Amino acid sequence: MKFKLRLDIISTLPINSTFVYTDETTRTLLFKKVKNSKEITKRLKINIQNFTRYRNGERGMPLSLFLDLLKYSGETKEIFQNNIKLRIGKSGVAIKIGPYIYVDGEWIYIAELIRGDGHVKKNLWGLYFVNKEIDLINIVRNFFMKLGIPKESMRLSQNKGIWSLEIRSKLLALIFWKIFNISPGKREESRLPKFYFNIEYVPSAIRGAFDAEGSVQIGKPSPRRITISSKSRLWLTDLQFMLGELKINSIIRKEERYKSFIYRLYVYGQTNLKRFHNFIMPNHRRRSGKLQLLLKTYNTKRAVEGKVTTMLLESLRASGPLKRISLSKKLSINKNRLSWYLNSLQQKQLINVVERTYTSKGSYYTYGITELGIKKLSEDWSLR
């Protein structure tokens, strides 16, 4: 059975502007101890005419009255689970939810999609999510439809290849703010709630963040890696801690960007990338496909690099010192790509520069194999 955490939502809602709608069975339990309407209305300081309307179900009652009647009835909140509807203010749709929500991985995933590629509207009228992938838009839309939000309360639009989804519900805006710590308006810093760090939730949280703000770079021949980018270092720091719980190493760097800056979380290395793919399982179609391609070609590319390295060292051992242009022609390798191999072998002290020629057009290096390079070529069968 999937792990679910029970969280009380009605304790986070405004008691005077939140209205509770009940069915006949629920009202019977709520009003069962009310024998004298005049006495209870005087005690609760409420108009008897309005009280009668609440008792008959003609209108939604304020949350403050619901809590008073709940206490008076002696019942517990659990009895009313999924048997009440909630709405904030007099507009919008009443949703069948509460008094608790049972948070599973799906709630966490949707919250992180919105934290990364959306926001809670500043006026708390609802939620906003944008993405190029219609598949992700549909995942978010279907989630809110299951909660009871009708299509009429969601607006989908597209502009220059980017999809935008607006969910009009003040109730859900408050839940995502108060429970999931997504502050209203576009923010730079964001911290994850403590309950996120349960290991059962970690993959869902990282999946949501990666689908919203991630990227996959295969590289030619730059490092193969995945990144998650954000203005919030705190958010990335929390994600980095979660990755560590899954034994996935990562680093965070601050980078200049358009007269501003951005933070990037990097995951390098075949082992880390494989664990990321196996544990996180992204829903983003293009990124998931690119990550699978990266892993599929990882060993192939490594074998090719080993083969080129062997060919280069053997050429220098057989022919003696050679310039880059001569090596490029001999091995049929692009000069820019060859430079990457030459720099790498110099760092490993397998080759060195034996001569520098300076001209008006630039400088030219002649490379030779070192004793360490000859020894490596003779002993290390991984180069062959």
C-alpha cells in the first residue's frame, strides 16, 4: 500500500470566510444533540433564522459554526471525512474535500510541478502552471478534475508553443500555500515542508522538480549530465539532500545569466545518472527519452573515446612527435575534437608538448608520447 500522510486542512483555513456544505446524513450527526434551537443560537451568538437554514442545508455554514457544532456534538473530524464540501468566499465551486487530505506521491509531484513551473496567484484566486509539454499540462488538469474542479473553472491557453493552465479555486490556492509552502506570487526563495523528507515522498518531489525545471545534456564531448535550475538555492539545497538519501551525488553552482544569476543542481557520472533514472522515472516525455538515450550510449561513447586514445598514443609512439594538424589527418579526426583528447592526455601526463612554434598567424605545438604513456599503452588493456 502506498504511504499516505494525513494532514488537517480545515485548521489552516480562515474560519469566517470558509463555508461548509453538508448532506442530510452529515447534518443529522452534527445537530443530533441540539434539542433547543433558541438555547444553542443564544450560546453560539447566531441568528435563529440563519441557524434554521444551516440545519436544513439551505446554505453553507461558516467554518467557525461547523467547528462549534462539531465540538458540541461530541463527534470527531474523522466521521465527516469526504462527507463535506468546502468553499472560500461566495464565488467559486465547493469541493468535496476534508476535514483531512491524505497526501501521497501524486500530491507531492503536482506541488513540485507548480513550485517549479507555476505559482499560487498573488490574490489567492487560484493556481497557475505553464509548460511546453501538453502531457504534463494534462497530468495537472486531471489531478484537479479528480478533486472536483470542473472544466469551467480551469482555463487552458497556448502562446508561442507554451501551454498555460489556470485553476480558479481560492480553497486550493490556500491549501498549496499553507500545506505545501508555495507562497503566493512569483518568488525567488522556497523551502520544502518537513514532511517531504519521508523517503516515500523523495522520488515524487524530485520527479516534479525535474519535469518542471530540469534538462538533460548528452554533450559532444562536454560532460553528460542532468540539471535542475532555479532562482532558489534553498529549494535546490533541499533537493540535493533528497538525492543524497538515494545515494545520488550532486553539486550546486551559481551562474551569471542575463545581468542576473541562477542556481543549477548538477548530476554527473554513469552511476549517479543510472540511479536517477531508476529511482525518479521522469514523466517529461522528451527529457525521459533523452535520459534513456544518454544511458544507452554511455558505454558506447566511452569505448569510442578509449579507441581514439589508443590510436593517438600508438601514432605518437610509431611516428614520433607530431603536430596537431598531422595527427588530425593521420587519424581522420576533426581538429577541435582532437584538441579535447590532446588536453585530456596532457592532464594525465601520457603526452607532452615537445616543441612550440610561434608565427604571425599563431602558435603551433608538437606533441610526443611520454614514458608513462608508453607504459600505459603496453599495460592497460582498456585502451586497446
